[in-house]
Amino acid sequence: MSRESFDRELQELKRSLFQVTSEVRKNLAASVKYLDKRDMQGAAMIIESDEIINLKCLEIEEQCLNIIATQQPVATDLRLLFSVLQISTEIERIGDYAKGIARISQKIGPGKLIKPLTSIPRMQEIAGQMLDDAIRAFTEDDEKAARNIPARDLQIDVLYNQVHRELITFIMEKPSNIEQTMMLDWVAHNIERVGDRVVNICERVIFTVTGIPVDLN
């Protein structure tokens, strides 16, 4: 395989990763929207679509392993390929968080939520934008952007702590709310974990570009 052909294959890998990330991003936003709207059918669609996302991530991994096994990539190419493997795993896990939120929505059922969702949608917006920016930084080899993105994770942490305190207050005021309260807290926790996964992606971007491992947490 010529270098030009090999580079095209690497770029195709990046495009595949970008596409599956876009699908996961949409699922994350939709999972919170369906929770807020009490849309059981929408939640079921999120759960079903996660299997497709898993298969696409597996296809990306198979492409990487095939290139590694057959093309004898040089060190910089290996960094890219191993980063794609790592990032696809992070994306698959973020998809699982969206699926988890949809399952929680189903467990709560179609009835009214104990409180309006305010901070949780905002957490999702920040985490989703971080994810968009991180995968763009990867596809564009943008080390500077990858270093700047993790600062936004602090906003998610602040909002999560706020949600957690509010939900504890609800339990204290009305213990009968405990089951739904705990489920809503788990929704917020899932989104908080998305932020952490995005930070991991940013670390891989920097390693891909520079060859130097970093810890951005």
C-alpha cells in the first residue's frame, strides 16, 4: 500500500470516528429531552440505537487492528491508531450513559417528575459541546483545543453537586420521593461521567500529536 493510500485509510478512520461520535452526541441530548418530556417511545429508541453504535465502534476497532496487522505502520501512525482504539472505547461508554438515562426514564415511567429538570439539561449541553469539540480537535490534530476543553468539566462538576444537594433536600422533605430522587441523581451522575470521558479523549489527542502522555484531570 502506498503512503498516499495509507493516509487516506487513516483519514477514513477519523471520519468514521467522527460520525459515530455525532450519533452518540445526538443520543445523549435526546435521552435528556425524552426524560424531561416523559417520552417512553423516544427512550426505547435510544436503547435500541445503542446496539448500532456498539457495532460501529467494533467496526472501527477491526479497521485499526487490520491496519496494524497488515501495514507495519510507523511510530506516529501507531499512536494515531491506538488513539482511535482508545477514543472509540470512550465514545462507546458515552453511548452507554445515554442508554442508561433512557432506561432510567423508562423505570420512572410516564408520570410527572418530582421536580422540573433545570441543571441536568445544562449539564448535558456542556458535556455534549465538549464532546463535539474534543472529536473535532482529534480529527484536526488540534493540541491547543484539546488542552482548553477540560476546563469546562469543572462547570459540569459544579452543576452536579448542585443537583445532588437539591435532590437530598427533596428526600429530607418527603422521604417517599426517594426512589425517583435516586434515579434522577444517577442521571446527573451519568452526565458528569461523560465530562470525565471527554477529558480522557483530550488526553489522547495531545498524546497523538506530541507523543507525550498527559493527565488533564
